[in-house]
Amino acid sequence: MDHRFEARRREMLDSAVCPPDLAAEVLPQLDAFLQPFVQSLTEPEQHTHTRESVQGLVSSLDSKTGEGIAYLHDRGRQGL
């Protein structure tokens, strides 16, 4: 990356940090936000996994991988 943009990039990344308590306030609204997308899915498991995956992405996990998100919800990584 060009060194001229590194300072601005760092500034933008620092401002994009979402504190965990803010994410906790958003989770109740998350289901309503996901509803139109989830309705387009055909399998009931997809409904559950979609919600869990997005919840994992807004969680405080350091590494937001499928495996980490699955373990967050006490599931094996195979399902997600």
C-alpha cells in the first residue's frame, strides 16, 4: 500500500471500532434486519445459521472465522 495513504487508512480503521456494549444494544434489532433475507432461504437450518453467523460477526471475537463463530454458539464448525 502506498505510504501516503497508510495514515488515513489507520485513522479510518481506528474510527471503525465498535465497542462490545454497543453491539449488545444492536442484537435485538438484528433479527428484524435479517428477516427479509432469511425468508428467502429454503432450509430451516439456513435460518438459524444465518442469524448465528451475523451475531458472530458483530461479537467481540478476535478472529471472526466460521470455527470461532460456531464455538461461540456451542456448535461444531461443520454446520456453519
